[in-house]
Amino acid sequence: LISIEVADNGVGIADNIISKIFDPFFTTDKQEGSGLGLHIVYNIVTQKFNGNITCTSDKGKGTKFFINIPISIVD
């Protein structure tokens, strides 16, 4: 199993939207983003690598993403 944790110390993600962050076209900034970035990451991790990705966030303290990808070693 490969485990990756990515964290920041930014403003965090509000509780009322964290469940939507992997949804296609979801964005909080209509001026800048298309809302596809995290949706693409989610699809790559879950479909291409058969893994999972989760997110936790503390408003005002930061956000953490946890990615787990199963691996197998073939002789």
C-alpha cells in the first residue's frame, strides 16, 4: 500500500462544502476555476489506481488529503 498525505496550513474548507469538493464542476471561485481539478484527481486515484482519497479540514487551520493506492509486487 502506498499512502500519501498532503497538507497545508491555509484557511481550510467549510464544513458545508467539504462533501462536494470531488464533484465535477464544483468550485467556490467562478472567476478562476472550472471545478474539475479534484474531480480528475479523484477519478485517477479511484479508477486508474484502484485506490481511495479522502479529505479533512479545520476551518482556519488547513486541509489534509489522504491518498491510498494498493500495490502488488510480481516476481
